[in-house]
Amino acid sequence: MFDFLAELFSRKDESKVRLTRDQQRDVDAFVSELITIGRKEDFLAERPGGAFNGHCHHHRTRMIGEKLHAMGGLELMWLVFYRVKKKVGKQLSDHLEYAWSGIGHWMA
């Protein structure tokens, strides 16, 4: 477990995730969008409808999670998760973690 965390928090250039410049721009845009979603709407709702699916997970949040997984798997998702967590705090990041449940091998 320690090796995983050490690798996760390693410098960006040591990460196993290799992205093109375009992909990195996309990732940066996804981070910004997730921060906005979290602050304005939250990643979870008490009731489905509107921006939230039948499981009360924010539709766009899940779409972003799926795109991140396709681009770089769980490692990229974790890297983005921690970037978002720094900006939105623990409570909202806990909601993000739960909203991404079931994408790839992501488990809340």
C-alpha cells in the first residue's frame, strides 16, 4: 500500500500515466469542471432527476470519470481525484469518490 501511495503522490513526470499535450489540456479542463460541479451542484443528490441519474450521481461527473478511466485508468482517476480534493475539501471529495463508484475498478 505504501508503494502505491508513494507512486500516486510522486512527481508528475514520474507518473506511469503518459498523456499527450491535448490529453493533458483535457484533464486540466476536467479538473476545473469537476471543481465547478462540486461547488455549485455537488456530485450527489438526495433525489434523482435533472443533472443526476437514478442513483443520484451527477451525470457529467460520471462521464468525466469514464473519460479519465479510458485515458489513463485508475491511476489517472486518482491523480484527478486528489487535485479536485485539494480544491473542494474532504466532504465534497467523498461525494466524488462515491459518484465514480463502478467506473473501471473504482470503488467507493
